[in-house]
Amino acid sequence: MKQDSAINRQYKETSRLRRSLSSIFHLIGAKARAVTERVPQLMKSTDYYPMLLFHTGTNDTASRNVGRIKEDFKALGGKAQSFGAQVIFSSVLLVGGRGSPRNRCIMGINSWLHGWCRHEGFGFYDNGTFFNDNNPLKRHGTHLSRKGKGIFGNRLASLVWRALN
């Protein structure tokens, strides 16, 4: 499992604020299906998880197979729900090249994900266009830069802190 140091740093700060927050798992680049498969291996049934926050989907959208992406999110939601925690899905981040077919797919997935989360009783964290306005991507336009990871880590840490306090 790869660790993302910028996001991990933010997690450590949040952990000091809330001692019951005990685990964070980074599956960098993982698609929703892979995360669903890994959840049982990562989480102990004897532990208490007050909140599960999932941020995935950007790599899923490369195929633009919307039906499969939705099914993968539904499977992940079902698996997460079995732990009895508050479940939150973060919106899929847009990639470089506004207006690209991939971004249209991402916007469609985010719209569906928002409604589906509401229907299922999950939380939805909308990253909106914040990232487009702050140049968070590396030159190739797909992955977060160091600055982007810092911004994203701060935003997720803030979300976790607000949700658990």
C-alpha cells in the first residue's frame, strides 16, 4: 500500500485533535472496484470506525464506462455500510483539459453520486470547482501536484474534524 505523505501529514494533525480516529488507508490510484475488494482486508471487524471516507473514481473514468462505474460505487457503498459507520463519498476530481469527454463523464458521475448518496443515507463531499481555480494538478493534468495534495489533504482533514466533533 502506497502512502501519500502530504495527505498523511494532514491526517496526523487531525488525529491529534480526535483520538478515536485511528486508521487511514491510502490506496493511491485504486479504482472503486479495487477499494471494495480491499476493504475487508484493511478493516478489522472488532474495531470501531466512526466514519469511512472514500475518495476514488478518477482512474475509473478513463474508460468512461458509466454503468460499470456506478455499479462499482454501489458495491463499495454496500460493503462500507456493513461496518455501521458514517459513510461519506468525495466527488471525483476533474482532470486537466476542461470540457474534455472525460470531464463530462466525471461531472455526470458526480451528479449521479450526489443523488445516490442522498438516497442511500451516505454523506457526499463535493470538491466542486475549487481545484480548477487553484491549479492543483501536475503538468499531465491527471494527478495532484504537491500543492494540490496539500490543499486536498487540508480539506479532507477539515471534513473529518467537522464530522467527528
